[in-house]
Amino acid sequence: MQQQVHDLIDRQLRDWDTARENYAALGRVRLRDSEIAGRSVVVMQYNPERKRSSGASVDAASLMARPCFLCKEHQPVEQETIEWEGRYKIQVNPYPIFPDHLTISALEHTPQSIAGRRIDDMLNLARLLDDFVLFYNGPRCGASAPDHMHFQAGNKGFMPLCDEVMDESLWTPEQLLLTSKEGFLGFTDQLGRNLFFIKASERVVASLLFARLQLAMIVASGNADDEPMMNVLCWWEQGNYCIVVFPRRKHRPECYGEGDGQMLVSPASVDMGGVWAIPVEKDFEDITGDQVQGIYDELCMDGAGMVKIIETLIQLD
Ligand SMILES: [Zn+2]
């Protein structure tokens, strides 16, 4: 299937003007990088086309009033689809951050949620598309279409964090919460944002560890009605399924906006992965590593929240 996907990308960049122009523009974007926590790289990308995503209104009234851009009837005729398992469509994202950027959305208009078998879908897709990292934005964590279930995928090797979590020196016994011979679930605060990491050779083990973490997050939040706020990265590498979960406590930072002293940044999975696509040139030029760190601190789960999830996880075990 991966070859089919690469062929789809080639075809769309040849035949679809919007995609061709936006991917060509991406090839010319300005980048600069910064380091946080003494060991984690954050890449800033000046990307004006992402304004439609960072600036999107995602309140219920705005969503009701707009045509859903993931539903077939509102998509451009040029946008092609590869169907997977009769439930998802794989498409080229016409407003890219990655050199190859896919949107993988449910065929039907159904709310964004990672409950049930969605994590298995994500793991299966990561195995099939092993040139890519899959990612999922919770409905209140940066998804610009929280009313229509979708994953995205981008080139492996692009988000610095995916390489950083593979550093075995992070995963000392004190950082591991659940282990078996097929894999582990651990946590770290060493990369500038609190995260959980699952690495397992068997898909079913990765899926089970994720389900247990999700349950602990629900119980710890004291709210069983809404999905716990999170961003998720998922990929397959060297015989292992890898999942990074960033528990969140806030959708957008206080500085969000276009006024004086504000920045149009609405961090989601890719920003959590260490690539900040910034649509406003001044913000791109001005933002410092300390400000990035401050926004991670504001949006990600804090230490006390992590302790609560970890204690719940251990009690449920
Ligand atoms: Zn839709």
C-alpha cells in the first residue's frame, strides 16, 4: 500500500494545481531551530498556508456553519482518494507541513475520537506506511476538524522528538510503568514536555498498553464523558510499534492571537513532535526557545497531573 500512496502523491502534485503550488512553496520555506531542556530540538517553519489551520474557529457554532472539508461532497474534484478497509480514505493534505503529508479520514462524518479500535487502526496504518509517522489530534487539542474523525501522516525523520524518544538512556527502570517481554510503557520529563512512550514488538501489546493509559487518564481526569485531552504520534520502526502520548490540559496558549504581544500558534501533534509551523512572519522571527518551552509548560500536563495519571495507572494494574 505504501507504493500506492507514494504514487498518489506523485499524481496529485502533477495534476492538482493547489497541491503542486503549496508543496513547491513548502520547498522554499524558511526554517530555524532552537534547543529546549538542553537536549530537545525544536524547528520553526514559516508557513503562511497553515493560517487556515492555526486560525481555525473550532467552536460548535463555527463548525455547524462551515462545509466540512473532509466530507467528499465538499472536497475539490481533483482530490483523489485511496480507500483502506472500507472505513478510511487516504489523501494528500493540500496544506502541508511535511514534504509528504497525508490526511487519513473516516469515510463517514463522525466525531474525532481515538476510543475503541481507532488505536488499532493507527497501529496497522503505521505498520503499512512505515515511511511515515501517523498522528492524532484530540478534538480540543489542535484538530481543525474535530467533527470529522481523521489521522494525519508525515515523513519519518522530520519531527525531532521521534528520534529523541528512541534514546535508550531515557528509559531507566524508574521511568518504566508497565513492562513485559514484548514491550513497555514509560514516561519522561527530560525532553521539555511531559509524555508517555509505548514501545512494543507486538501490535496487540502496544494497543493494550495504550488502552490502559487511556483508562488511567480518564479516571485521573474525573470526567468519563469527554476524551482526555491528548496528542498522539505513532510509527513502526525496527520491529517495534512506537506510540508517544502527550497528555494536555489546555487547547490554546494565553498568547494566542494576532494583536500586540500575541502569537498565532495553536500547538498540536506536530508542534509537540518538535516542528512549529508558524503562519505569521513576525511570530516566526520573534519566537524564542524560552517561549516555546513556556507554551509547552502551559499546554501540556504538569508534574502533579502526571503523578495522578501514573498513580491511577498503577492502582488499576
Ligand atoms: Zn465531514
